[in-house]
Amino acid sequence: MDTPGLTELHQATVRLYWATLDLEPSDLSRLCSALAPDESARASRYRSSQDRDRFVAARGLLRQILGAHLHTSPGSVRLAYSARGKPHLDDPSDLRFSLSHAGSHLVVAVAWSRQLGVDVEPEPSENLVSELADVVLSPPERDALDRTVQTERPAWFGRMWTRKEAFVKADGRGMEIPLEQIDVMTDPGTVLLFDPGSGWRQAAGWSFRTIPAPMGHAACVAAEGSGWPVEHLQWRLIL
């Protein structure tokens, strides 16, 4: 499937597509028709119609984006999952992708031959920051949070949280690595991992970028390598 106006994705580039998940019923119906049976079954299990519609929109738009880059129809895109639940293309293509959504906001990251992860989260409340700090933050990060001005704590926490989630998605091991054993305070984009035997060490081969996000949200993309350029695009629904 060729998409008018879609420029070629450069081998070194990480491209981010943003889209809304709140779509018209006719658009949702069109997207739903391209879903795989397991995706349709999963959609039917949502009790909330809004959650169901947003799931359909997220998977349908993901299929449109992948299909456009693979020059095939959205319904022909075959997805599979790793043992830890990371989605990937079930074919020999070198295209890699990651997606995340928060409320009505969807972001999809794509790149060639480069594992990657993306995350978007709403800015947490101060109560949630206090509740999750010991679970999400490393000891050095908790010290930094304690030194952060009260009004800036939610935004600061959101940046750390999305950096960790993006790295965990890219790395593919899921929650096998406790978030408090990941440190992402260092800029530009260095990930540190805690080894009980040797202390903190750099996660070689990975880097991250905090990226512009909708108001009241934080977002980050992590990927293999360093110095990769990032493109930001708004995805236009294919009718």
C-alpha cells in the first residue's frame, strides 16, 4: 500500500507518528475490519465502549502505519509477540516498531534494523508520585526528587517514568529489570543499570530522548545506538 506524501524512512532515523484515538464510528468500523481475529477478540472483552474503541483505533492505526512502510494493506500485516509480550512483525522485514497511548493520544515509533521503545504518560498527581517513588525511582533518583521543588515534582517524575518505560520496551525484557534498578537521570540519554555485584554500570548500546508530548503529558523514545535523528509526524487516517 503506497501512501501519498509518505517520505522514505532513512536507515538511521527513528520516526514518531502521533495520532488521536477518538475517531468517528465509520472510521472505527473501517479500522476494525483490518484487525486480526485475536485483536478483535481482545477488543470485545473491554467493558468500557471508550476503551474498546480506543484499542481498535490504536491497533488499526498501527496497522495502517506499518502497512504503509511495508507497501501492503493493513489487514495483511502479521503481528507476533515475544515470550515477554513485546509485539513485532511476524515476517522477515527489518522494520521495528513500538507504540504507546495515553487517553486519546497515540504515538507509534518505527525504525529500520533498530530495536526501540516509546512511551507516553499523563503527568502524575503528587499523591501518585509519593506512592510510586520507591517502586519506580532508583536511590539516586529518589534523592534528586527530594531536592526538586514541590510544584515541579510531577513533571520531573513523569520524565523519569517514561524514560524507564521506553527503555524497558526497547530492551524487550519487560519487568525482568526492576525499575528502581534503572537510572535515567544522566543526559544526554544514558541508561545506567544496577548490578548487585558491581554497582551501577552503563547499558551499552542504548540511548533515549525525551520528546515533545501533548500538554500535561511526558513522552520518551529509546533505541539501540546513539546519535540517531528523530522525525516527528502527525499520522493522517487513510480512508
